[in-house]
Amino acid sequence: MGRALSPEQLGHIAERFKALSEPSRLEILQALRQGERSVTEILSETGLGQANASRHLQVLFGAGLVERRKEGPSTLYRLADPDVLKLCELMCGRLEREAAARKKLFA
Amino acid sequence: MGRALSPEQLGHIAERFKALSEPSRLEILQALRQGERSVTEILSETGLGQANASRHLQVLFGAGLVERRKEGPSTLYRLADPDVLKLCELMCGRLEREAAARKKLFA
DNA sequence: TGACGATATTACGATATACTCATAAACAAG
DNA sequence: CTTGTTTATGAGTATATCGTAATATCGTCA
């Protein structure tokens, strides 16, 4: 199960987590839960600036968290696989449990 | 299942992922897989500097990824729960699948 | 109390990251 | 070919983070 990870592997894993470590990028991933979206659609759904969103999308793509295809002049992005959301949900679950624990303290 | 997450929640989730986005901190978590460890033990297992490791441990603690208790003059750190490793393993699995896919391309 | 070991914190220089503005590149339509 | 639309990229600035050295804090023991 839990074999040791090499420093190089840890570097790669850290890189992927870093791609998930910005609210704007998580917001983009949330928008992509509904399905494939063009950059323009992502802009209107997230309120991000064009240049900014484009860079974030490059980061997500570089981290293998999203895939993309060109359709005419526009680029359509989609989640790379279901595990991307699973990661977010796992982390979200941790938060909820912490919140519940805090609540219990003051009950 | 997949309810929408508020911007505030996304910020908190991003914060947690950021704590996982540095190789040194992942290395610390790996060391803690074996069980509770003092800071000094972590230093020798990871090779990190004292001040550096202490700061990383504060980050991990602030993110709720590790817990700690004081025993005499030393502080003992441990993983907060098994989901911490589950997150790392999920991400690691993604990497392996990508590597396998790349390999297939050149086969 | 005084000295020592273990952690935490402060200060600082170096690097990296986000965001914005402006511009470039790719494509479609006329 | 020219214009308009869509996306990507370069440059600049502001902010954040890492790693380290020095110092402070806390607990233990003589």
C-alpha cells in the first residue's frame, strides 16, 4: 500500500497540488463540473479577467487536471477525469468535519 | 453529492491544498506515516533546517493536516487522520496513470 | 537561579506567483 | 485581404513564499 515516495515524485505531486491551491482555479473546475466549456463561457461564469483565466487554464492543463480541444477559434476545456472532483470533495469533507468538531466544542 | 461551493469555501479548500503543494511538507507527512514524531526526529529524517521545518509544521498544523501535543520540552506531531494520506495517494495515482499513458504512446 | 536542549519566531534576501494592460496569433466572415 | 472574435503571451508591478541566520521562549535539571 503505502510504499515510500521518491523526492522527485514528491516534487511532481506538490506541483499538482499547487495547481489546486488557488481559489480562482478551483472556481474554474467547479464551472467545468457541468461539462465542457469555452474560455469565454468560463469568463462569464467566474468573472475572471481574460488574460488571468487563460493563464490559470494553462496551469490546470499543465497539471493534467483539465483537457482541451480546439473548435474553430475557441478552445473547449473539460475536467480530465472524475478523480479531480474527488480530490476536491475529499478536502471539502475534511473541512466539514473540522467545522462540526468546532461546533461541538461550543455546544 | 456535488453541491455548489461558496467562494469562501473555495478559499479554505485552496488554503489546504496550498499546504500540500510543497515537497518539503509532503516529505514531512511521509515521515509521519510511521507514527508520531518529534521535531528533532523530523529534522533528521528529512534533512530540513530547524527553522524551516518548524515553519512548515506550523503550516501543516494550521491547515489541520497534522495534530500535535507537547511532551516535556519537545513537540510531537502526527497525521490528523488517514484522509491526509488518501489525498496524496489519489494524486499519486493520477501521476502513475499519466505516466502509463505516456509510455503507451511511445510503445 | 543558571545553563542546556528543544521549538518557535523574527528579520531578511532571493525567488516565484497573481493580476492587469497591451499585443500577438489563429480563425471566420465578408 | 480586412475586420472582428477568441485565445494566448509578454512585460510590469505588487505580493507571497522559501530558506537561513539570529534570537526568543519554554521546559528540565543541577
